[in-house]
Amino acid sequence: MSDTSTPHDLAEQEESSDSADESTASPTPTETTDSVGTDTEDVVSGEEALASTDEADGDGAGAGDTAEGSSEPSAPADLEKEGEVAADFLENLLDICDLDGDIDVDIDGDRAAVAIVDSEDGRVPRRLVGENAKVLDALQELTRLAVQSATGHRSRLMLDVAGHRAGRRAELVEVAKDAIEAVRQSGEKTALEPMTAFERKVVHDEVLAAGLVSESEGVEPRRHVVVLPA
């Protein structure tokens, strides 16, 4: 059979073919730029004290810091509510696990402070702290998420178990004071041992109160505080 296509038909076929080629062609890659986040505890200087990722939050920035929800409340009534929710969550957890311990709730500055302490029935299992407080940090994040689920607010509550954080805080204050004195005497910066976000925050606060400057350097698990001359 002879081809009866007209020039007009051939032109339409060519245009259709060109369109098909364009629709199946690979898209041109676009250049992307990685956003660089700021470690909120990297620098503490002058009147500004930046919170730890928990952090978070340094005291552990974690899941509670990235989940949806409004900014953390600061009113005492809101913090008391956080403490109540956290206490209920932890009491249920202890009951489920058949573990001893009482719950103490307080307000420490702009955050709720909750502690699992020894009870008349027995001691709090120290395994709830874990090596390098890893279990404690994980339990704190779970508690923050429970509070956020109930209140709709991102929680910055601090959890302690058997006085671990309180004891460590007292030790770190002395470490910070020694570093501050060394810097003032020598006029040179002093690097401290690797610490967790919570521990670094304690040191940063102490250095700031003394009128000096501190910053965090390195990456986990070797991240540490460096105290600088004023």
C-alpha cells in the first residue's frame, strides 16, 4: 500500500515525536546546598547562654526536640503540669517493670525537674542510669515525649535517677572552677575531658557566671568544653 501522508501529516508526526522525547528525557539535576545547623551549645559568651540538642537539649536534644508541637511552656503552672504528667508516666513504668522507687517533682528555673529516688520499699535499680548515663538519657527522652503527647508542648524537663545527675553536677562545678582558675592564671585556653551534652551545659553555665568564655569542640563521643580567656 502506498504512503498517502501529506507534508502536513509528517510535520505533526515529527512534533509529536519531539514532545515524547522531551517528556521521557531525564530531568536536569539541580544543585542543592546542604543546610548547616548550629549547635546551640557551641558558644556561651557575654550575656548569652545557649541551651544544649537537650539539648538537643543538650540535655540531650533528641526526639522530643524535633517532634511537632509548640514551643516549650515557661509558666510555673505549665511546668507543674509537665511534672505531674512525667510522674504518672514514670510511676506506671516502674509498676510495669516491677521496680522500686518514688517520684519527686520540682521546678528548676525554666524547666520541670523530675527524679526517681529510693523508696521505703527498696532502692532504685542503678541500671536505670546505665553506662555513661545512656539509659538515663534514653528514659528522659521517653518521658519528654510522654509529656509532649499529653500537653502539646515540647518538654525540656530534666530527669534524674538515684541522684546521679545531682552528684555529677556537683563534681562538674568543681571541674569548671579549676579550669576557670587555670585560665585566669595562665591566660591560655584550657580543654576539658569529653562530656555529655548535660555535662557540657553545666560547665558552660559555670564559666559564664565567672565572666569567661567557653565553647564546645570535637564530635561525639569526644566532644568537650574549651574554656577561653575573657
